[in-house]
Amino acid sequence: MPKRSKISMSVIRRLPRYYRFLNQLDQDGVTRISSTELSARLGLTASQIRQDLNCFGGFGQQGYGYMVHQLAGEIGHILGVEHRYRTVIFGAGNIGHAIAAQMDFGELGFQLIGIFDNDPQKIGTVLHGIEVMDLVWFQDFYKKYVPEMAALCIPRSAIEETVSFLYGLGIRNYWNFSHYDISMKYPDAVVENVHLNDSLLTLCYEISHHDKAKKPVALLKHEK
């Protein structure tokens, strides 16, 4: 089946979920699964799953289903996890520390090669086996290693100047944890924005509207 020339972001944003779930099935020893079984486990319709996968070519056989290991590999290839894009983190505070320690960059298409900060108390510390370097050395670091993606975990007050500096060096790909809209100023940049406040507000809305008949639970006042 021919691939579509334009894939919607809604389809692309479902691919990591398929990839994660199929890898878990593979680890559990499941070799084959139907779209109907996938739909029951993922909470999507079988038709939706088939339509999503058909955007990239036919992977299953009618009446037979999908080979789990093969399909996980195909989706991983579509996502580009084999590329290992050279990555730096800007900001070794709470968010930078968390993603350096918890994210398995190598399994997700990236290679973490550097962490930078301007806080003397953070410079020289080691996160995930990488020593935090002073921002003043980044230009030399860039010339030597040419990182391709920057994870931005720095305050809103510093983000605009930092992006201008990085963009000027040649970095065009950003994992952005700030509230600065990089794409407005640099429309050719590839940006994935991570707004934790938005996510929590969305959860707040969903909880608030989950059952209108239920009264909200009163917040407990802290005793003095």
C-alpha cells in the first residue's frame, strides 16, 4: 500500500504509544497480535490502528495480524530511533537533572553528549555520568562535537537569548521545557514543546468534569 505524502500530527503522536506497547509485548514473549487485540489493550478502535499503520505501508495480514517484534522495529524505524542524534541539555536544575537521570536517550533516538549550566554550584557536578560544564565553553564544545538537538531546561528569562545563541551556531532542533515560543521567531526550527503546567491543567479539567454529580473534595487546611 502506498504511503501518504502528508501524515497528520495526531497519527504521529500515537506512534510512540504503539512503539512502547509493542516493545513491552515483545519483552513479554508475545509474537503475534491482531488489530482487534491491540485495540482492546490500547483503548483505540481496530479501524483507527489499521488506518494509522497504513499511513506508512501495510505491516499486517488480514486474518493473521501483526508480528510484534517486526512491527515494533518498523515503527521504531519510522520514528528514527536508530539515528542517535547528538544532544545537549541546557540547565542542570530540577528538570534537567530529572531528564538526564531518567531518560534513556540511546533507546529513543538520541545520544546525550553534554550538559551545561551557569550556576557555579552545578558546574562540575556529574549527572548520568556526564560532568556539567560552564555555558561559556559551549561554543568550543559545539565546534568539536556539533550537537544536533538541545533540551532547554532553563528559566523563561534566559531562554530567548539562549535560543538566539544556539540558532546562530546552527542548532535547529529543540526539546523545549520553557514557555518561550521558539517557532514564532524561528519557523524553520524543529521544536517539541513540553508544557507541564498545561498537562496538569488538562488533568484538572478532566477530573473536574469526570463526574458532575460528585461534589469537589474540600482542601484540607494545614494546621498551624
